[in-house]
Amino acid sequence: MGGIAAGLVGGAALGFAGGMIAEEVFDSFGDDEGGEDEG
């Protein structure tokens, strides 16, 4: 049971980090198309 729980937590963490990275990548492409300024 512990291994399954650890796998679920690890998978969720990787999915969250991957989503953040993908968002940054797509956001950087959006800047080329006149995206909003964030700073």
C-alpha cells in the first residue's frame, strides 16, 4: 500500500511540475503574438 501511495504522490508531483513547465513554454510563445505583459 505504501508503494502505491508513494507512486500516486510522485505522479501527481511530476504532473504538476510538467504542467507548470508547459504553461511557461506556451506563455513564452504567446509573447511573440502580442501577449499580455506580466511584469
